[in-house]
Amino acid sequence: MFTALQSDTGKDIIKTFDIDTTKIDSILLYHPEKGISYKSTAALKIASKLGFPRNLMSIFFIIPPFIRNWVYDYIAKNRYKWYGKREACMIPTPELKSKFLE
């Protein structure tokens, strides 16, 4: 499930884990038993749960987090230059909307 950091659920998670949102502007993965992961660790944990071949990206866990996060930041910084940016946000389908907490 997804939620925006600005939502009530997102704000609760930020408060509970004392996350400094001025320093973290990245993906956060929350798991009730495992806590918070962010940046490359969150992305790789998510990828590990996806089907083949995306789950193979979990092999990158062997790379130290400071290197993975540098690559993650580099890709995040350049993604619009490489892939473009849309003029308007997409309107989610009912199926996609059901995956959001709020």
C-alpha cells in the first residue's frame, strides 16, 4: 500500500520514527515489524517482492549502502532529463486507487 508523506498516515509515521523531512526527500518503506527503510534499501526491498526479472535487482544488496544511495541519488537527480516529465499528473484507476491508504 502507498501513502503520501503529507497524509495523516504519513505524518504519523514521520512523527513515530522522528524522520527529518528536510533531510529525507526519498522513498520510505515502512514495515510494522521491521521499521523504516529509505532510498536504495527501500527500493531494493520493494523490488525483491516483485516478480521476475525485477526481483533480481535485490542482488545489489551486496553493494554497501553508501554506494547504492549515491547511485540512487544520481538517478533521482537525472530522471526527468533522461525520461522526461509529464505536464499533468495521471488520474489513478480504481484498481490503483485501492492501493493507497489515503
